Amino acid sequence: MALTINLTGVEPAFSKNTAFNKNFGTSSGDILLLGSTSVASKVLVTDSNNKVKTSSTTETQLSYLDATSSIQTQINAKSPLASPTFTGTVTSPAIILSSETASTIASFDASKNIKSLDTATYPSLTELSYVKGVTQSINSALTDARDLKYAAYDNTDKTITGTTAETYLAGLLVPTLTANSSLDFLAIPNKTGTAGTIIWNLYYNTTNNMAGTPVKIGTYTHTAVQLYGGQFIRRIVYKNSLTSAMIFRTTVAAANDFTGNASAMTSLAINLSGNYLVITATLTNAADTAILSSFQLMHTKP
């Protein structure tokens, strides 16, 4: 007996691409095929064969890209490493330590955090402001434009012996002077022997010798028994003009500023710029030896 199969309501025979009136092919409107493997809680992607498969990205990772916490938005808000610019006021820098003292000078600690310095060792902010007050004073004589330096020096020993004639020892060129500047002369005289005195003279001249017409502006007598002569000092101060100079001490006086006539001040109406200060010595007994240990000029200018 032959069997009869009732096919009512049964899908007829079909090929892969036309079943259920749907195309399982690879065109843009085709139904995607699921790959051979899948992992829970992973984001789905398509492979090179247009089959659905799971990726390595989790749902949690994907959630970080939502509109509320957009990674791109956060990246855009960051400053570049090269030449960053900022607006507004930085109120709480992380590198400032919270326990530091207000109104003190700061430095970096070993961890490169800012720390305040101990005011027992370092100046306070108030004390530091005193320096600013000096450098910004309206008195031009107290500004940081001041300059004090050696204008010239000769520290090689110079000696005279065996003669009683006045003898040149050393000369130094005077720098360009200005009004309100000053010039300090300093010589350190010594001697050996106690047979007689030594007369030390200071001149200015157009040449570094005793040629021409040198002008004496200072003298000092070194007594016979005085082996170390102390300091032969003179200060020339230009008062508001190069034609209004005062020399302290006077032409004839003791060596140091602290001995001799207290009123010994002499006018010296000469601009010494470009001239030489020359020092000589005269032995009163040729058996002694005069020694010039150092000869210096110091220049102070406004």
C-alpha cells in the first residue's frame, strides 16, 4: 500500500539563499550567520566572513563610551604636553603641602613638593621685602645700579734700597669717573731696617712714571722703628660734579683715615679719569729697604 504524505502547512523544499523568503548570503541585506564560538557578556562584532562573533571588549568597557562619561570628551579636556595653556585660577595645586606655614619663603623637598623654609634659618617674607625696599628706593644712591669694584691693582712686591733719592715704585690707571663717584687708593707699605724714616708719596700724572709734571696729592711718613707701615689710604669723592672733588685725608697727613688731624679734607678740582696714580718712596737712610706690598684702586660709581 502506498503512503500519502500530507504537506499542508509545511515549508516546501528550499535552497540556502531563499529559505523563508530570506537571503542568508553575504550581501548587505542578508541575514548574518553566527560564528562557531561565543562568550557571555562580550560585545558582538562581525568577522571577515560577515559572521557574528564575540569580541574581547566587555559590556562594562563599552559602557565607558556612553554620552555621560565620553572618553573622547575627557581627552579633549586635557592639556597637551607641549606648550599647554590655562585659564582661570589654580586654587589647590597638589604639589603644595597642606601643613606649610603662610608668608614664608618656599623651596622644594626631596619629593619635589613645595615646602616652607624655617624662618629661624631663612628670612621671612617680611624680611625679604626689606631688600625690595632698598633696591626700589627713590634715592638713586641706594638703587641696585650701584657698582663697587677693583679698578686696578698691583700685588707684586716692589722694593727700594741703597739710595736716598725719591724712587718710582708703581702706577695704576684711573678708570673713567663720573659725578658722585669715588676713588679709593690703598697701599700697604713695609720696611726693613730702623736706621731712618721713609717718605711715601702719592701723585697723579699723565704717564705711568715720574716724567713730566706729576702732582702730589698724598704723603705719609713711615717712622724709623715702624717696620709695618699700616695702610696708606686716600679717598677722592666727586660731589655732584667732576670739578668738585674732595680728597680725604689732606695732602700731608698720617697714613690711615683714623689718625691725624680730624679736619684734614682738601679740595681737588681735577678729573683724574685716564690719568695715573703713582706711588714713590724716599729712604732717609740708604741702609734700610722700603717695600710696597700691595697697591690698589677701588672705584664706586652711581
